[in-house]
Amino acid sequence: MRKIISLLIISFIAIPLFSSSISALSRADAVLTSNDTEYAFSHNPAFLAAKNYSISIPVNVRLYNAKALLSNDIIRHINDLGSEDEERVLNSLLDILREFNSTMPLMRLSERISFSAGGFGMNLSLKEEVVTSGGSVGTTLSASILAELSSAFAFQCDWDEYSLEIGVKPKLLYSVATSPVGIDTAVGILIDNSIADNVSLNRSKAVALDAGAYASFPHGLRAAIVLRDIGFSADEGFPSKAFSLDAALGYGVSWSFLSLDLEAGLRDITGVRTSVDLMRAFNAGLSIGITDFITINAGINGGYPSFGAELDLFFVNIAVAYYYQDYGVVYGLSPRDVLALEVSLSF
């Protein structure tokens, strides 16, 4: 059991201050104007005014470098990593990591539980992620768990065919991270749990405030603006986060059993300095609903495409996404594909 626990520790690690549902990722994160409580705690707190009551419990997993890993006999590697043979574990781990370079994730697991009622909501989320750095035999692995506890409040004003929703979300972030370890040490942890005692842990916390607004107009037109990490304050060692501003325009229409949602916007507008920054900030997505059960999504984020689908069966939602992220020193030189799956209970 101790060996299995140590394997999980080295296999699931957390990092980002901004998380996203899989359905949003399949739309290139273009959901600032979707007005769905599913995105209230990850994208726009104003969405809490959309429903009187909701409960959401999603769990998702993301596999980075998915195409390379799945075509590299991943089942055999999983068996090898669980063996007691040091040489098998070492060879398998090196074979898995040979497609990774620079600093990038290997796998991420996220869990969340949130509820809302009368425009007020609470959220608790955990994000775990394996992070690789370097390359070849010089690769290191690090581990962390990021927890976010947040509350939010939103209200809505209506004028004939016009509507305005405004919401705020204070949040507390707590991170536990391991020091980077080399391949030999990682293999030792998998073989002998006692080696894990030599890995140091760094703990840190941060607080910040997000605020968002959503407006709807006649003929299906929508607009949204979100300010993130206002007054961000963190312990030394916590990843720094500057205040950012996101904005988007959207359009939605439905015909019989079909519906269409479109959105285009800019993320982190305050950080745009060059044409490359502008390309990285731009995102656009579309969602096609077929009855109330099936949704097809697509989008483009920072110049990279994303695709996905959702199946909604009563209170169970299953979402899958395939998208790209860039991890090169120079943007555009090192895109990596990501395969993601989420199962969510929502009421």
C-alpha cells in the first residue's frame, strides 16, 4: 500500500492558479459569455446569478503528449512502473519521458465540489499534476497539490430585453510542492518508499479576488468582462500572478432541437505588448447542441485548435477534449497535444 501511495504522489501533481473544465477546454476556453453556473468558479463569477440552485461535482484527468504516449505501449509502461525491478522501472520511465522537453506537465488530475443558491456559492477544488523539466537523462520530476477554497456572490438586473449580471469571487489558494527529483530518485521512490523521506516539501498560500460582469442584449448578443487576481498576495515561493483582464463577445441562437453558441475574445489583455502576445491572447469557440443530450465543441486558443464533445444524461455529464498547448522557449516551436476526460455529477 505504501508503494502505491508513493506512486500516486509522484504521478499526480498540481500547479495552475486558473483551472478549466474539460467542456470549456474543448471550446478553447471561450465560455466567458456562456452564462452557465458550471463556469462560475473557473471563468466568470457573474454566472452564479443564472440559477437559483446548483450542485456540481466534476472529476477530470488530462494526459499530456497524448499521441506519443498512447502509441508507445502505455499499458506495458504502467505494468513496468508497478514492478519491483529497478531496471524495468528506469527504462520505462525514460521511454515515457523522451518525448518531453522544457518544463511541462505529464498528467493532471482535478476534483471539485461546488454549490450555489440565490446568487451565492461555495467552491472547493483540488488539482494534482506531474511536471517534467529538462530532457533525456537530465529530466527532473516535481510534485505539488493546489487547493482552492472560494466563495462568490452575484446579482442580476433586468431591463426589458437587456440583462446585466455582476459577480465577485474571493479565493484562498494553498499549495504543497516537492523539490525536483532526478530520474534515479524517482525510480527509488517507486521501488522503495523510504527514499521519499529525502524529498523536501514547500508549502505556501495566496489570496486574491476575481470579479466579472455578463450582459445580454436582444437578438442573442452577449458580452462579458472579467478581472482576475485583484490584490493578489502570496507567500514567498508561490507562483506569482499579476492582475489580468479578459473580455469577450458572444452570440447564441436555437432552432427546434439545435442550438448554437459562438464567442470570440481576448485573455490577459493587460499583458499584450506585441503581435505574438495578441495571437496568444485571442481565443474563439463554438458549441453546437443537438437536443439536450449531445454537444459538439471546437475552438482556437493562442493559434492552436481544440475539439470535444459532451454527453449529458440527466444528472451525469461526460466530456472529452483534445487540444494543444505550447511549451517551447520560443512560442510556436513546441506544441504538445492533450487528451482530457471529465465525468461530472450536477444537479
